[in-house]
Amino acid sequence: MKIAVRSFFFLLSIVAAGLPSVVLAQAPATKKSPYVVLRADEATHDQNTGLVTARGKVEIAHEKDILRADTVIYDEKNDKITAIGNVVIMDATGDVKFAEKAEFSNGMRDGWAEGFRMLLKDNSRMAAVRGERTGGVVTTLDKAVYSPCELCKKDPKRAPLWRVRAVRVIHDSERKEIEYKDATLEMFGFPVFYTPYLSHPDPTVQRRSGLLTPSYTSDSDFGSILKLPYFWDMAPNEDMTITPQLMTDQASLLALNYRKRFTNAELELDASGTQPEREDANKRRVGGTDTRGHVFAKGRINHDPVWRSKFQFQNTSDDTYLRRYKFPQPEQQTLTTSLNTEGFQGGNYAQLSAYSFQGLRATDNPGASPLVLPYAEYHYVSQPAANGALLTADSSALLVTRDEGTDTRRLAFNGGWHLPYKAWTGEVYRLSASLRTDLYHASTVTAPDGSLNDGMSGRVMPQLMGEWRYPFVKAENSASQVIEPVAAIVLAPNGGNPKKMPNEDSRDVEFDDTNLFEANRFTGSDRFEGGSRFIYGINWGLYGDRGGAVEAFAGQSQRMKEDTNFTQSSGLREESSDVVGRLRVSPGSWFDLLYRFRYDPDSGVARRHQVGTTFGPPALKIGLSYLFLDETGTNTQFGDREEAVGFFNARLTNRWSATGRLHKNLASNGGTVSQAMGLTYKDECFTFLVQATKNYSADRDLQPSDSLMFMLIFRNLGEFTSRG
């Protein structure tokens, strides 16, 4: 290093003697040191003192470090570089350091600076009275201040929104850690929090072991709650977060999240557990004996480009645990455990899986919960023939067992031929022929002594279907209009659903515009829609050149005779089905509306209304969703369903925004389900959120509750969350 630097400055002195303006010099590389380059307006060399002085826009490049200053003095005897005036140092990390005066040695790896300032890679800023650098790695600052907030453009001397002042700050670029001694957090220039020690990773760190930001909650049932999450960076592909949850009025809870990635696989585990306390005869809280908790796990293995396996395990100690302790839960209130292996290749797909379920509703009977083992499927789609025809084959095998209820065994096959065709007149046709075959064996406990009622059943159901479309397009000045009549005919024998054939997967039929033209409107395989029918509808659309659109559709089907396999309120039982349709209006980004309906023309009763709309500019978005379902005569548990959800998102300023949400059950015995209001402040370095929520739902040990949450997020430091 010294050889290269001295050779460089000796060369500089010779060149400088004849050049009064810009000087460019370069030292030769050695095995120990790469090139050193200097640029300056002028340079002098005092051979008596061994001082080389460069002045005017001085720039020195050494390895990946660059030093700029008004004046640079090199002491050849002591191998020291002194930089004076507008000192700027740029290193390989992307950080930029500023100073009034600085001195370096050991190839600029050691040194000190006065009037020190530092701009980090993420635009965070540090400043200090004095800074010291050791080994090119550790920077120590005296009487320092740190903030990621931008300074006020009108008044740069004005205190930022928040900053940390410390007697000493140490930045270790190898450990990628910033430490503070005797630190004070200031908001708007006023001290609000003191700590004798504080540390956080520098902006280059993506993850590291350590205590995450604690959170505090106040709850009427649990009392004060303190969460202390700890993140364990076990390996680059593995980590764990352990969260003790300490509560004053209930037993503490422990939760963990574990994640690991393999070369061709991944695994994630979520678990928690607690032993709730109980009251003894003297109303004193004592330790409980029942353990409550949950375990969720999921994973995937990619065996090769064709085959992969997945698993999911979901289990909880009781129905209300997840909701009571506010853990994520499925919307359908059913936990699913599954194991699946599947393969894709060309037009082939095969899978083998198993399922078990845990219901979380009060009415769920664990004994009637099915165990599906195995469930096998194979699907095939051929390459198109010369005329475009396709062959399809779908087969499956299923075994369902229960402690209480019906056990089912099923073999199913459905083969098909499909021909799409476009006529020269613009008409679009699609012809299909299929053959459905199924074989069932069911056994049901029918007597108190446990005797079984066994039965075999099966079906062979051919089906022909033809579909026709004729789109008409009219181009206008700034829009295009499309009118498309659609019709289809389905030919199939009546029936096809013997009474002995159990119904496991076709109980819920939701008839709307999306499945009007389906060959089988049942959702699963256990029920087949037999009989001949004629389906018709019309599409209309108006599309603007700038992207706006209005679309509408309405349709209905007519069958030869009623199908009693459908419920009375499904809209498909009678010879004339309900009329289904949709309307979408989207003239621009400021308004969007989607309306779906189902209407019974015989009774003049609307069976379904579903509306979703958002409108307003980005500064104020208002949304409304409304759902009405007529379930009269089919759903004795829930009856008709009518509900509405309204919300708004308002951008009050560039940094302030407000949100609100209201969910109401509009049925005769309904009411407000939940409501929430929130206010958010967000800038480049700080986020503040306050949200109030009221939940009116009740279920066993769950009661209506109010909550108030505060969240403070300090960029690069973490967040503080409070819920009450």
C-alpha cells in the first residue's frame, strides 16, 4: 500500500511542476494494492518536509473508496492524508460521509473527522460533532443524531418529525449494526423517550435474530396483554418467531411461527397453547388443567417438473379458541387437513389425496365429520384434431367414512367429445357429446343396535349439447357496441340420481349467470342434471375507446319436466328456470358497479340481488356491497339472508387518510354485525394508525367486544402497537 501511494505522489510531483491547471496522476498497481488515482486543480511537493499538497476539486480514488475535498495534504513520512474543506467520502456500501476536516491513515481505513455528517444508503441521515473510523469497518460518532426523516425544504434547520440523539453512536459495517449509548427519542424536537442502550440493523440488513417490537393491549376479559416476539434467524433458509403473550387476568400464552425452505420444498408451522385459569370456591384464580391451543402446518415438495406433493394440517383444541385469542381462521368455519400428490404433463393431470375436517360451528357434529381416504382423480384433454375436435376423459375414485352417518364408495368416469366451429358468417358453434358412468356403494347406520343398511347403485347417462353464438358489432365515433344472442340445447335422459345414491358434494347449488350454460349445474359429482332443456340469453356491451364499458346479460333455461333433485328455491326445479343476469357499469376509474340478479317470473319474486360498487376519485373512494338471498323453504337453519357492507377511504392530505366500515345484517332478526373507523398518518419515516372497532357477534364464550388500536411505526427502528 505505501509503495503504491508514494510512487503515486512522486509521479504527481513531477507532473505538477509543469502543469498549473488540472493534474491527473496514477500509481502503478502492486500485488498488495490496486491503482490509486488523484485529480486536482494544482499540486505541490515539498521534498524537505515530505508533504504533497493538492488543491481545488481534489478527488482521490482508492479501491472502492473515493475522497473529495478542497485541499488534501499527504504526509509521506507518516503515511497520513489530511482533507480540509467540503470533505466527502463515498465507500462501497453506498453510504456517503461529509466533514469539515478529516485525517486518514492505513490506506484510508483509519481516521477521524470533525463536523461529521453521513447519508446512508436508504437516505437516512446521521450527524455528529466528531467521527472516528477504525479498520475501514467501525465508525464511532460522538454527540450524534440519527433520523430517516427528510428535512423541511423551506427551513432545513427545523427539527425533523423524529430523531434519536445519543452520546455515542457506533456503526459496524461488518456486523451491519447501529448502536446508541444514552439515547433519547425526540418528536418534533421534544424528548419523549430515553434508553441507556438502543440498537438496530443498518439499512442493508434484510433479517437478523433479535427481539422484535413489543406490543401492549388492554382487554376487558384478558386484562393487560404484553407480547414480546423474538425472531430467531436460524439459517438463510430457516427462521422462527417465538411470541410469549403475558396477561394479567388470564394464564399466559405462547405462540410460534417456524419457516424453512429446502432446495425443492418448503415448510411452515404455526402453533400456540395456553392453560386458562379458573376460579376456585373462594373466587380465587388458580391454574387450569385443560389445555387450549392450535397447530397449523403446511408444506410443499416439488419432486420433479411433473410431480409435486402438498400437505396441510389444521387443528384446534375447541371451536372458539381461534376467534377468542384472535388468531387467523377460515371464513367457512371449517378446518381442513389434507395430503395431496399431483402431476401435470401435457394434457394429463392426476392426483391422489386425503381429507379430514374439523367444524367450528355450535351445530357441527364431530361424529358426522367425513374422512376422505383416498380421493383419486385423472383428467385428460387430447390435442386438437385437424377440425379442432377435442377428446376429454375424467375419472375418479372416492372413499368416505364416518363414525356416525353414511359411508360412501364411488367410482366415476366421464368421457367427452367437443368440437368448436366458427362459420364464415360469424356464428360460433360448440358441439359436445359425453357419457357419464358412476358406481356407488353406501352403508348407513339405521338402528340403535348399529345395524347397517348397505346398498349398491349406479348410473349411465349420455348427454348431447350444442351451443350457438352470433355476435354483432357496430363501431361508432368513440365506442363499439356488441349484441350477442346465445342459445344452447341439452339432450339427456331424465333421472340419473337413484335414491340409494348418497349426496356428499352436490348439496349447495348456486344458480347465476356464470353457470347458466353449464351442462351440469350441480357443484359436484354425486348429482347429475338429467333431462333435456333449452337455454337462451343475450349479451350486450358498449365499449369506449378510452377504456370505459357498460355490459349486460340476461338468460333463462326451459326443461321438458321439473327436476326434483333441485330444491324449490334453487331456481332450477321447475320447467322454466329463474331469469339470471348481470349488469356492469364502468365508465372510468372513478366509478365501477356490478349487479347480479335472479328473478322468478312465475311468482314475480326476486330470489337474489347482489350489488358491489365503488365510486369517487382517489381522494375519496366510497364502496357499497349488498346481498339478498331468498332461501325460503330450503334452509331452515339460516333462512333468508340479507346484508350490506359500506366503506370509505378518504385521503385527507398527502399524509393523512381516514377509513370506515359498517357491516349490517338486514334480516328481520339481524342488526349491526361490526363497525370500524380508522385514521392514518404516513410519511417517508413514520406511520401512525388509530383504529376503533366494535364487534356485535356472540358465540358461546365469545361476547360482543370493543377494541381500540394504536400503532406507531418508526422506520428502521420498529413499531409500537397498542390494542384496547
